[in-house]
Amino acid sequence: MRAYILRRLILAVPTVIGATLLVFVLMAATPGGIGGSLRGDGDSGLVSSTASAAARREYLNERYGLESPVLVQYGRWLAGVLPVKFGGPLGVVGVGGPDLGRSMQNDRPVVTILAERVPVSLGLNVAALLVVCLIAIPSGALAGLRAGGWWDRLSSAAWLLLWSVPIVWAGAMVLHLLAGQSAVFAGWWGESGGRAVFPIGGIRSSDAGEWASFWPGSDAGGRWRRGLALDTLWHVCLPVVCLAYADIAILARMTRSATVDGAGADHVRTAVAKGLSPGAVARRHVLRPSLVAIITLLASSMGGLIAGSVIVESVFDLPGMGRLVMEAIQAGDRELLLGTVLLLTVLNVGAMLIADVLYARLDPRVELR
């Protein structure tokens, strides 16, 4: 097992390099190239608003080496990311942490920006995965164990309907129906005369910084406060629903198919013939092997959830990784986009590695080599 994990980690290195190199080359080939709008007219955030476009271009070229060949620029960025630092007459200088550079837009460290945005997206995606698992796995397993029954037919139609709904339309509809004081179903939630069912956007209320309590309760003046925990949950409820509903449909159908296949296996019929109870047969011999297919889908859906975050975070005005990617692409911010792609690639590779390890734990027939 340890040798397998070590090999996978070593093989992950060229995967990460390939993903970042591809993004780097595509950025350089797009109209405007690296730097994009930052080198045009207007305030770039790096120099004064009265500076000319030529001065801004000169500043960016000198600061980030944009006039060098593309592969040379990528090599410099990669040298900063690698833990082994090169330079000097001996070649190797020492070992240090990865340096993702500074954003071209606001001259802030990329690591600092990612540290602010990652918790939002990671929290949304983890919550969405929990909702997906809690709803899709039981409903799909029940449909598979009672294939052809009323629940199987009803759930199949419901999942197909959910899967067919575009995420942009779903976000717009929940905002219209449930968010803001002008929502169609407003009127049963709120405080101090407010009537919003759910907030329109953001991760917390504007006055949340004044609350002293993390949990719901009354403040010193006797006014009831939601607390930071409930307020955050209130704000992310609709985004999590928009992130989760399509994957609920996919995972439920996958669970049903795996359960139906498992129920017809030879060892299951043998267990039934030996007199095991239906519940024991379902738990030990049908559902557990079916988890292999479920884990595969969950691991592969990590990238899809991040892609969905781009839309959801834009619709609900959430300061997460999705919006960060769009901002970096629109501005041509090389450092910020490459740092984000690097982090997302590492997360996806890690998710697939965890899935492989879980395969071997759940199914003794799987051998990791």
C-alpha cells in the first residue's frame, strides 16, 4: 500500500506540471496574452490611474518578465513553486516553501488570496457532497433493492428532471422565489421586520461583525441574533442546493444501477440460500460492494463541483475559488490563475488517490500494485 501511494505521488508531479503548462500556453496564446486588460488603458491597481498604458506595460514586463519566451516564463514560475531552489554556481541553493508569486491585479501574494477564497469554496463543496451522499445513496439503494416498484419509478423520473435543469436557470429561479424581500415566498422568515426567506448573496450578513456570539441567542440588549453559525448556514443554503441537485440525480442513478447488479450476483443468491436475513444480505453483500462505484463517481465529481462553483459563486456573489478563476482569466493575471490551477489539480489528484485507497479497503478483490 505504501509503495503504491508513493508511486502515485511521484506520478502526480508530471500531471500537475502538464496541467499548469497547458493553462500557461493557452493564456499566452489568447488575444491580449498574459496581463490582458492590465496592460490596457485605465487603472491597473499597480500604478497611478494617470499613468500611461506604455508605462504600465513596461512595469509589468519588467516585474514579471513578459517579454521573455513563453517556456522561459513558465520555467521561472515553476522554479518558484518547486521546494528545491536553484541558482548560484552550485545550482542548488536550498529547500523552501512554494512561492506562487504576487497577483498582477493588486500586487498581493497569491498564497494570501487563496487562503481567503479557499475556505469558502471548500466549505460549499464539502457541504454539497454531504447533501449529495445523504440523499442520493439511501434513495438510490432503496430504488435498487426494490427495482420496478413505485419508489423506483417515482425517483427515476424525479432524478431525470433534476439532471435536466441548467444550473444557471436553477440559481435564477431560487433567487426569484426564495431570496430577498421581494421573493415570491417571502414573509415567513426574518428579524426586525425583515421578510427575506433567504439572503440574495454573500457569505454573512452585513452586521455580522457586530455579533459577539457564534451560536444563536439574545444579545446584551435582549435582541435575538442568529449568531455567526446560523447566519452562515442561512447564506450558503441556496448555493449548496444549486451545487448539489444535479449530482444527487447522477449519484442516485449510479447507486441504483450498482445495487441492482450486486443483488443479482452469485454470492448474494448463495447468502440468501443459507438463510441470512434480507437486511444482512443487503448491508454486507449488496450495498458494500456497490460503494466502489459510488466512490469513483464522488472522486471524479470534484472537478465538476469546482466548475459548478464558478456559476454558483457568480450568481450568489460569493467570494470563492470559482469567482477567483473568472477574475484571473478576465484580467489575464498569470500568477493568480496558475496558483489556482495548481491548487485545484492537487485537490483532484488527491481525491483520486483517496478513492483508490478506499477501493482496496471496501473490496478485498481489489489489489493495489
